[in-house]
Amino acid sequence: MMETAYQKEKVNNEVEWCQVYDLDIKAQIEKALLKHRVSYCILFEKPRLFSSDKREKFIFCVNLLQKDTADNALADLGDIEELKGKIVFLNRKVDKSYV
């Protein structure tokens, strides 16, 4: 019987796509991404103890190859210009590894 060979190198091709603070906007983005079959994960960041900003932060991470599809999925939410004040687009590589 032959064993499966795994690579020792970990592939991390996720990008921190956007962040939101509002739960309603978060739910709308989730529905749009699911409708367009975009794979995503959400990172939750609680406010720090002595931070001036006391809101929870929700960061959406998507696969780099599906970033364009995720951008197009936001068209389902309606007026993009109105949402730009509520959604912060990050588009940065995830520098953490989750094991």
C-alpha cells in the first residue's frame, strides 16, 4: 500500500479582504458571499482594555483567487458608495498562521 505524500511547506493564500463593525452589514456580506459561493472566514477582534474604540471588529478573509468574485458579490448589497463608510477594505496578506 502506498502512503500519501504531503508537502512540508504550508500554503497560505488568504487575504484580509475587509473589516466591518456593524452586525447587520456583517450579515449582509455573509449572505452575498454565500450566494456567490465565495469561501471565507471571519476573524473577531475584541476591543483592547484601554482602547478608545470600544467596538468589536469583524475581519473577512477570502482566498486570493476568489477576491474578484468577492468584490463582485458586494454589488448585491446595493449602493456601494453608501457602504464604503461602513466597510473598510484592507486587501492585505494574512500574516498569521492558524494551525
